[in-house]
Amino acid sequence: MKNNKKFMLFVIFSIICLTFLLFLIQQSSDEKIPPYLLIILFTLLMAQAIYIFFDAKNSGEKYYFLWGLFGLLNFPSSLIIYLLITRVILKDKNRKTY
């Protein structure tokens, strides 16, 4: 139940942040971005953030909530950075050498 509350908090916070950021982008640009592109961007970023959130949580990452928020920044470089850090760098760091 506790994990479900954290996930719902993550989703609500993510939607609020992403909606605000997309609103700022729309207001600050000279050319208006078509709504269908905003919907596609919103969907891609949310899907990426949710995937990173669950993957980090299942991998035992300490700050999986922050990893999920990191997934909201951009697409797909956030996912690439996450995979490189957790699969390559941290895996090599945790590997014992004799």
C-alpha cells in the first residue's frame, strides 16, 4: 500500500510539473506548437518517467523517486543516461575485484 501511495504521488507530481513546463514552452515561443505534438510529447515523457521509476524501484535504487522525475526532463537522453549509470557504471562499481 505504501508503494502504491508513492507511485500515485509521483504520477500526480509529474503531471503537474510536465503540464506547467509545456504551458511555459507554449507561452514563451513565438510560433504556437500544435496541440497534437504537445500530447505526443506529454505521453512520451510520462511513459519514460514511469518506466524509469519502476525500473529503478525494482532494481533497488535508493532514490527511485528522483530517477523517475529525471525521466521528465527530456526524451530519450534521460533514459540513456539512466541506463548507462545504473547498468554500466554502478554495476562495474559494485563488482568485486580480487
